[in-house]
Amino acid sequence: MKLLDKYLIYSSIFALFTEDFNFHYLIDWKLFYLIMVINFVILLSKKQLFINKNLVVIILVLLAHGLLFFIIFKNPIGSLLAQILGISLSSIFYYSFIKSYGANLVFHFYLKVAFWLAVLAIPMFILNINTFDDYRLNGVLSEPAHYAAIMLPAVYVLLRDKQYFKFTVVFLTIILSKSTVGYFGLLLILILPLIKVKYFLKYAIITLVILFISGLYISSNWNNTLFKKGENDVMLRIKQTKMELFAIIDGKFKNNTNLSSYAFLSNSFITFQSFIPHPFGTGLGSYKHQYDRYYPLMSPPDYLITLKFSKINKQDANSLFLRMLVDLGIFTFIFIGYFIYITIKIFKHDKSIIQQGIFFYLIIKLIREGHYFPPELYFFLIIFIKYSYEDTSHSRRLLAK
């Protein structure tokens, strides 16, 4: 493999993990943007920049939909253009990158980088370097939930490939992240293989034992209010979220509502208030403007107002699904329907292990993370949609050079 190809592959894969590498001068400058622009130019010079016509159609439809509703609601057009530009550059770059080198090859390098960053994350956690707080691991990522999400494909594929040592290391770091959505992703990895009869007998006993022990522990500690800080944070967040679900409808929160529960419930309230009167959406990038319209209807906890956290996730809705419901309205369900169709298709094929692993990331993305173009999204999404499974001979030839 030529030196330039090695640079393109390693830098483009490392860029997936660089969300926290940034500084602010007039605007937010991110290392991901710098790597993408440089590599974009290199691919162009190598005549390896490709544009997919279906992708162009989707972008043009989003632009037309956004222009119409931004004019109707008189929102600043810059919000729409920023989203369109970010989506276009990120998706075209990673489409070209994957098409040039092959999905199997680039995912192989993702696994290598993910493993070594997981190894690095453990001493960072022990030494309290860049940790989200004193009790949760997030490695070089900005939040534990982001760390867990981006590592889920690696956990699944390493397990299926029987690379048990690497699997154990990455799995351990997700456990240490104490991310609720990360744990949900791991639970899905345990449960989904049981859908296939051929795997049921092999995995059912282990999975059922784990679920039984987990259920027994949760039920026995559900009413325990004496946990110390850092103990059972996940269960406490789930419990309080359940107790305050009505806040999605009325926007009224108790003064002791924890930040994680408030972030999800408050953005769900904004989504509900916006979607009902505007079922066709308000345009890509309009969520923050809709948030400002409906925020006065909420009663946030006093301590979050004092800490200036009462508008948490105003920019991204805390969830891609919630944000899409506001921005795109009922058209969101077209994307969800296509996602379900692809998911059914890939789980029918044992060869689609990579795409099956990416499924777990995308589920967490829909639930928890609302950015339209984080560094890793289009890398995973393009492989998931475009490559059910592929001939790996091209990848092997490149690795051998």
C-alpha cells in the first residue's frame, strides 16, 4: 500500500473519533473538519471523488423542503444552509473514501483504531484524564454516551469474529462509561441473535441468566434511595425518567429532576409541541428555533435555571429521532421505514456482520445523539446502506501491498 493511501485511511478513520478535538476562535474549529477538507482535496487530485445520484436527490429534497418551511416560519436561513453543507461534505467524502478502498478494508482499520483507543481509555479513566466525571469513562470522546455508541459496532464484530481479548477490552470500556444507551446497545447485542433459531440454543441460556440476574438486581434495589454518588447512576436515571414521563405532555418538572432525565424529557416536550401543529416539519436545522418558541411553556427545575442548563440540547434535541420529527415531520417515518427494511435484509445474511454491528450504533444514534453530521455518522451509514456484503479480494490486495 502506498504511503499516501496509508495516510488517507488512517487519518480518515482516526477522524471518526475526533469530536472532542476542537477550539473556539470566532467559530468552533474542529480537527475533523481540517482532516476532511485536506483528504477531500487529495481524493479529488487522485480522481477518486465520487458523487452518488441518490445522495444528491436526497440533499436537494431536504434543501427544497427546508427553503419552503424556513420561508413560512421566517427562520434564519443560515441554519438550513449550515446543515446542508455539513451533510453534503461529510457524506460525499465518506462515500468516496469507502468506494475507493472498500468497506471491508476501511472497517478493518476502524476496528484497529477503536481497539487501541479503548486500551488508551482505561488508563485515562484510572488517572481521571478527560473523564466526563470521576466515575464514567469517555476516552478521547466528549461524552460517555458518544464513546459507547461509536464502540458498539466494534464490540459486535469482534465478538462475532471470535477476537475475544479485543472484544473484552472494548466491552469493558463501554461498561465503565456507565452510559444508559450504551447498556441498551449491549442488551440488543445479547438479544437479537436469539431471533434466529440456529443461534437460540447456543446463546439462550447465557443471555437468560444475564437478564435474570440483572432483573433480580434492579427489582431488589428499585426503591433504594441511599446510593452514593457514582453508584447505580444508570438505574437512578431510568427510575426518575419513568416517574416524570408526564412532563412530555405538560412540561412541568420537579425540582430534583436529574439532568439526564430532564434533557430527554424536555426535548421530548418541545418535539411534541412542535410536531402536533406542524406535522410536515419546519425545515432542516429549525429545531433550535422551535425550541425557543416553546421553551416558555416549560417549568424547568430551579437549580438547572441557576446553572444555565435549562436549555440543554437545544441545538440537537438530545435525540436524532426527536430532531428529525421537528425538522422533517412525518417524512421522518420514510427514513425510519427504509432503515427497518435494510435492517431486516442484513440480519437475513450471516455475511453481513459489519452491517449488523453498525445497526447497533444507528439505533443508539436515533435514540440519543441529534447531530446531523458528527464525524462518524456517514462512515457507518454509507457502509450500512450501500454494502450488504462485498467481495473482500480488493481489500486483501490493498493490505498486501
